[in-house]
Amino acid sequence: MNTLLFNASAEKGDTTRSIARAISTAFDEIRLVDQNIAQFGQVSESEKDDFDKVIAKIKAADKIIIGSPVYWGGLTSLLYTLIDRLGEVYHTPKNPFRDKEVVIIVQGAWPQEVLPHAKVYFEHFAENYNFHLLDIVTNLQEAASVNF
């Protein structure tokens, strides 16, 4: 099984990755901070960004982990930018998430305050993109109990 981690943390030695390792011991990682992904509606044919490369990696994965720390009471803008751009493909045959299992990591200072919003957000995301949202975890203990 090929597992892919979308890491929306800006830090290299971060908690998001540690929690992902409790879910799956082997995964490929895309650090969103290292990708050039333009805002929705801001990319032109002459100035391609990394979005198509990211889509190809999603398609190649069997399972996906999406992890975001809590910055200023919410998910990171890196993650929101990616999800906004995914709107370009979700309703097409190119939808890379269709029928894949996904686990979400929301961690950091007071993730419980963000969880109600994140839960609704990712439930809608799963419904629109036709993937199976298995769980949303906030720490190592919750991650260790995920059957992935």
C-alpha cells in the first residue's frame, strides 16, 4: 500500500509528521510549504505551478493522511490553498481522491477548539470529493488507534 502524507506544517521536525508515523510507519510526504501552489484562479498557462505534480502523487497513493497544525485558531493557509485548488478537479474524471481512505490530523495548541469546524469542513470535503474519511485525530494516542 502506498500512503501519502500532506503535511501543512511550516516546521521540518514537526509534530504532524510524528502523529502520521503513529498512523502509518511508511509514507511519502508532500510538505506543502515546499510546493509552489498558486491561489485558486491565480495560475495561468504560461506560469505553471506544482499543482499537477501534487495531483499525480495523490492519484498514485492508495491511502492519504492530511495533517495540519492549528495556527491562530484554525488550519493552515497552506492546506486551505491546496483544498481550494482541488476544486478544479473534484467534479471531473481527474478527481484524485475518489474512493480513497483518508485520515486527518489536526494538532497543536487547543486543537479541540478547532475540531468542530474541522469536522464539518472535512466531512463536506469527503462528500464532495468522494473519499472515505476514516478519522480525525489530534494526538499520538488517537493516531495509534486508527485502523489504516
